[in-house]
Amino acid sequence: MYTAKFKGRFLPWLFLTPTLVILVVFLYYPVVQTFVLSTYRVAFLGLRKKFIGLDNFVSLAQDTGYWHTVWVTLIITAVVVVGGLGISLAIAMLANRDLRGGSIYRVLLIWPFALSPAVTGVIFLFMFSPGFGAINYLTEQITGSELNWLGNPRLAITLIILASIWRNLGYNVVFYLAGLQNLNTEVLEAASIDGATNWQRFWKVTFALLSPMSFFLLITNITYSFFDLFGMIDIVTKGGPLDATNVMIYNLYRDGFEYYKTGLAAAQSVILFAVVVGLTIIQFRTTGTRVHYGG
Amino acid sequence: MASMTASQSSPRRKPIKWWNIIVYIILSVGGIAMVLPMYWTIAASFMTRAEAIAFRWFPGQLRYENFIVAWEQAQFSEYFVNSVIITTITVTGIVLFSTLAAYAFARMEFKGKDFLFSLLLSTIFIPEMVLLLPNFLTVTWLGRIGPISWVDNWPALTIPFMGSVFSIFLLRQFFAQIPRDLFDAAKIDGAGHFRFLTSVVLPLSRAPIMTVIIFSFIGSWNALAWPLLVTNSADWRPIAVGLTNFLDEEQQRIHLQMAGAVITMLPVLLIYFFTQKQFTEGIALSGLKG
């Protein structure tokens, strides 16, 4: 009896041990360690360090280069979110009818989501390469002169944005289609009877009812733009030209592992943490605990 | 759903067939835009170098040898095997550990359960990218004090990924829905937690476990930043890192680069096409994760 009880008390922890050990070592400890490192000037990858308080944050705040990376990240995020979600909603609205081949269409749309950002980068690099890229060739035919997609800062940002929208489009459309199919059509019909124009019906009914879905996609697309762009940027532009595509996460990686400014990179991680915490709080507030415990 | 689509194509809408044609055209243009990048990549992987750099829609003839050259000369055979090993270990670890943890959260009573589960959930959004630095310091340190090296070896490439909060959450939600009667019946038959898990819960949970396998496979196969950091030789370099190195080394041989890209994405695409329904449903499930 005693052994059974002991076993009963002991067993859950046995089941949890592998996960908890890994999470403590590779998730919780590094979170704490990031905050600690951000207050040090670190040399030789942690072998020598000096406490400097908030100096790393002060140097970041005074560094126009860092503000530039923040700005670039915000621009890319804004366009990927607004442009990407807008196009996705439009496609979902058009595809939300009894069309032939609808399921094949969905398959065609969503597959890029399975690709790594790195492979997406390779594909887009190939299409936009000066001299031989297909898009490069087509834009030359249309505009008459060759566009330097990788050498012109604005075009390089456009390229990264296009690749990101392309990769996330199918994912967004699948969610919007699910949302549209669950809409209460009675509300739309009631609005028509009340004399609402198509335009009003869209904004005041459809768009309003879809807002929880838009909200979820907003968060996933922001997360993508802030944290998942590393692979694509490393392959396509390496942050250039002239730091035009040097987003925060890429700058962090280079400061940490190419220039070995460990403390400074940790401070940048802390700043990105604030973004994660913000998104997490918003997400939990809006969906509530219902989703988590309701099963 | 069916009744809804039926009411949309009700008789009074019939005259406006034009609108349907326009919709088809717009959707087709969108569909082509989604597929063209893939088409160009695959087409170029079958071309000669001259064809690949001179914008052609079709290869003159299908040059399968590009794949052989990339596979052999560009060390893709080695990278591919590395990725298979790394992915197999990672996926096995995630499925095993997440199943155990999810079962504990769904079916066992212990002190601090709710607190622990909330703690886990609150970290579900933390991306690995912001933890690269301290984790890199940790794995070098573990290699120094431990019996085997972690850097440029399988532990650093696999173990850190085995604590998957998303997988635990997904499985827990499913395990919690299994009727309690089944558990009580098993208990009367003298089965403990472990036998209940292996003989009742797991056979019922094929779908969510498949979702966990698909997503951890894709995540592990596609990982780039971390493997880039913790590998420094071809011995353990996964294919995603191999591809980026290949791009840097072989800037001229575009056709081989594309063959390399196709080899790299092939396993993920195969998984996607064979598990399409599961994949799409899994994405919908992941939507509930927050």
C-alpha cells in the first residue's frame, strides 16, 4: 500500500522529468541568463565579463544604426501584416463560394508554408537575381531597364516583403476561409434587408465578425516578421544593401556571433523579449483562458 | 456548410455569370503566382547552366545528372544523411517526452499542476532566436564538463528541441478528452498509468501524435540559425546549413544550386502532400495554441 501510494506520488514527476530538465536548461535558464548578460560587457564568449548596469541599453539607444534596424523591422512588419492580410482576406472572400477545384486551390496556396525561410530565400534570390532571374527578366521587359533588386535598398526591402507575403499567404487564407465559413449568414441577410450597401455589409458585418481571426493572424504575422526572417535575410541580402534589410533579429545574430558583442546582443534580446511578452499578454487576454483549459 | 453554399447560388443570383468568370480569373492569377516560383526552381534544376542563367521557361532536355552531381560533389548525400539522423532523434524525443508530460498534465494529480501548466503555456511564444546566445554558452559548457562534446555533435542539434511546449499542449488537450470510464475500466482490470497510456491512450491518439510528428519534422528539417552556430564541420552539418554554404561556394552553378534546393525541400514537400489533411487541420489546431 505504501509503495503504491509512493509510486502514485512519484510517477507524475517521472513523466515530467525529461521535459522539465530540458525546459529549465534550454528555456527558463537562458531567459534569466539573457537578462543577466545584458548588464555585462562580455569578452571571449563569456570567459571574461564586467558588470556595466544598463550601459548596453544606453549605447543601443544612442546608436542610430540600431534605431535603423528597429525602423526597418517595423516597416517590413507593417507591410507584411497589412498587405499580406488584405490580399489574403480578398482571396478568401473570392474563394468562399462553391467553386470547382476549391480543395486543390487550397493545396496550391498553402504549400509554401511548409518551406523553410532559407529555401524560400533561395527561390526568391534565384527569381530576382540580376542578369538571369525570371522576375528580373520580366520586369526588364515591362519597364525597359533592369531593376537592381539586390543593390537598391528600397527594392531589396520590397523583395523581402514579397517573399514573406508569398510564404504566409496560404496560411492566412486557410484561416480566413474557415472564419468566413463559420460566419452567421443571417446577420448578413438582415443587413441587406435593412438596406446596407455591399461596402457597408463588408466593413460593418463581415470584417467586424472576422476580427478575432484577423487578430490571431495579426499576431502570427508579427511574430514571423520579427523572429523568423533570419534565414531568408541571411541567404538573400545578408542585411544589405547599406543595412536596408538589417532587421533586429539579424543585427542581434551578427552582434552576438560575428562581432562577439555578447552583452550588447543580450540587451537586444531583452528588447525583443518585450515584444514577445506584449504579444503573449494580448493573445491571452483576447482568447481568454477558455481555450487553454476548456479542452 | 453545404446549405450555405447552396443558398449563395440561389436562382436570383444566376444572371450574373460574368462575375463568376472574373472571380475565376483573379483566383487563377493568384494561384499561378503561388506556384510559379516553385515551377521555375524545379525547371532550372533540370537545365544546363547556360539555360538556367538565360531565362528559359523549359529545359531543352531534362538533365537528371544535375541531381547526381549535387548529391555527390556538393556533399548533399552527407548533409542529407545528417539531417535524417538529426530529425529522427529530435522527432522521437519530442513525441516521447511530450506524450509523457501531456499524460501527466491530463490524467494525473500532483501538487502544483495548474501552476506548472500555466508556467509552460506562458512561454509558448518565446522564439528560439532570442535564446541563441545563452544556449550557445550552455552547450559549449556542457561539452566541457560532460563526457561527450555537444557542439558539432548530435546532442546540441537535437536535445534543446525536445522540450516542446506546443506539442505538450496539443497532446494534453486531446488526452483530457478521453472518457474517464475507460480509465476506471482499465483500473479495475489492474492496469496502472503506464499500461493505460500504452494500451488505451496512444492507440486513440494517432491523429494528434501524427500532427506533432509532422510539425516537429518540418521544424527540425528546416532549422537554420541554431545548426549554423553549433556545427563547424560537414560531419554533422544538416542540409539547411549545407545549402547556404553551397550557395556561398558555388555562386556560378545556378542549376546545381536549384537541384540542391529541390533536394532540400523534397522530404518536407512529400510529407506535406501525403499528410495534407492532417497538415491543414494541424495548422488550425496550432491556431488554438495561444
